[in-house]
Amino acid sequence: MESFVKTKFPDSTAIPSVYCSQREAPELDTFDCLAIYSSGIPNQKYHIEFSYSYQGDTGFISV
């Protein structure tokens, strides 16, 4: 799943390591993602963009 779930950190100097996994049936359309910030979570407003493109299906969300 990590190969087609992409993350983007706009206007951010702290880039975490991100690990995502797909849930098992019947929740195959749900993913859990963990972001690990080695220097701590930024003390400012920030957002993460998640997107995917797989076998003709695409999606996007900003958190």
C-alpha cells in the first residue's frame, strides 16, 4: 500500500517518515497512517496531503 499512497508536506521544514497500511476486509477502503517526526511535531500550523492512484482509481485528502 505504501507504494501507491503518497504524502506531501507543503510549506514544512519537518518531514516525517510515513508508514501506511490497508485494513483487512471488509474495510479495504480504509488506511491507517503513522507519521514519525524525528525532531518532534512542529509547533506551528501544518497539514499533510495524502493521495493515491491505483488501477484507475484516485483520491486526495488534506489533513
